[in-house]
Amino acid sequence: MRADGCSIESGEMAVSALRLRKSAACVLRGCPLYLADTSAWHRSGRVVDRWEPLLETDELALCTPVRLELLLSARGPADYRALSSDLAQVRHLGLDDRCGRAAARVQAALAERSQHRGPTAVDLLIAAIAEVNGATLLHYDRHFDTIARVTGQPMEWLARRGSLD
């Protein structure tokens, strides 16, 4: 039983322990950290040579907004459970009040430039989670370029813009 009252499957516990060991090893080696946006995740199969090494070295992370967007694609309960289990094996960056404040700050700065209607609220939260956690945002969405012009935070296109459309 977990501290939050939810039960833990034995396989889930093993995955969590393995993920914690991989994350700790990555931190010790000074690995870069990338937060994957949904736009990058959905196109990852087209750039396997770039994507797979990030997963294997625990340099890739997800956050709650991205996980929720990815789970929308599940075609039913069994598919949802399988996808949720797969996503649980990927490092997680949390969403907290600091992220909310950072997203609001960026939206206000964008409004000053009359550019606040491009990036969605979810885009702003994802970028804020990356910024607060010191991660580079890996994406394939022009709205993140708009955010980066305000924040100056590190962001990378998964592949050259337009090359995967």
C-alpha cells in the first residue's frame, strides 16, 4: 500500500525502483534533461535514432499535462491501462504552484506583446514545468517558439520544423 492509500502492484514497484536508480545515475553523470511535449511524443516514431537514446538514458521526462493528453488516444479501458503503464515508466516532472505562477507570468508577458492567444494554457503549463525543473522542452509545435522568445528557456524542435509534417 502506498502512502496515498492506493495499492501498488509488484511490477509497478519494480519499475519505480528501476526508474529511481536510472534517474539518480543520470543526475550523477550530468545528463541533460528533456521534457517531451505531446507534439514530439506523437512524432517520435519518425525519428527513432533521436528518441530511443533519450529514453534509454533516462534523459526524457513527461509531466501530468502531457500524460493526460497522450492518454486521450487510448481506444478503450485495456488500451488505457497499457498506455498508462508504459507512460509510468518514463521519468515524471511535477506540476506545482511554482509552475502555475511561471505559466501566468509568461501569459502576462505574451499579452504585453499581443501574443497571448497563440500558446494554449496547456502549452504554457508544459513550458513552465520544463523551466522550473531546468529541463529543455522537446517539441514539434511553433507555439513553443513564441513562449521561448519571452522566457529565453532552452527548447528544441524534435526535428527541423516542417520536416515531419
